[in-house]
Amino acid sequence: MDKRVSSKEITVEVAYALPERQKIISLLVPEGTTLYQAAELSGICDDFPELDLASAKMGIFGRAVPKPAEQAMKSGERVEIYRPLIADPKEVRRKRAEKAKAAKAAE
């Protein structure tokens, strides 16, 4: 942790979810703690050993944070750790539109 962090503590949450289970951990961290540091301090990897925090995308309340190791958290915020996408959403929409168009043409 950064040695310049103040001694004041804030309450934050760290969340991670798989399709079959999720975990939200509430914890006290020093003011100035980054998203990445909060995720590490939460011990979330103990519950999800396959989770690689170093490469995981993170955000706060649904908004992606490009550099989680650099952005400090505010009291009450929740770090969300995102799973990698298994399909490109644009490609899925395109295929769905093509299928609907083909079905309509067959009518």
C-alpha cells in the first residue's frame, strides 16, 4: 500500500459472480485504497481460486475502470470484478438479426 495513505478508514465492498454463485465482501480499508488493493485485501481469491486479479477487468457499480490499480475508492463504493466475455455481444446480435431476417423471409 501507498505510505501516503491517511489513517482514516472507509467501508467498501468487493463483488464477484459466476453463473451459479456470487460473493460480496464488505470491508474497512484505509482511505486512498485502490480498486485493485481492495480486491486483494478482500481475500475474494480464497473463494474463487481461478480468479486472476492482475488480469481481471474491474469497475464500480457497473462502470468499467480502465486502471483499477490507480483509482482510489470512495466510502460506500463497490468494486465489481468482471468475468471475461465468452461471446462478442455485437456478433451475437448480428447472428440473431440474420436468423430473424431468414425466418421472416421463409414465411
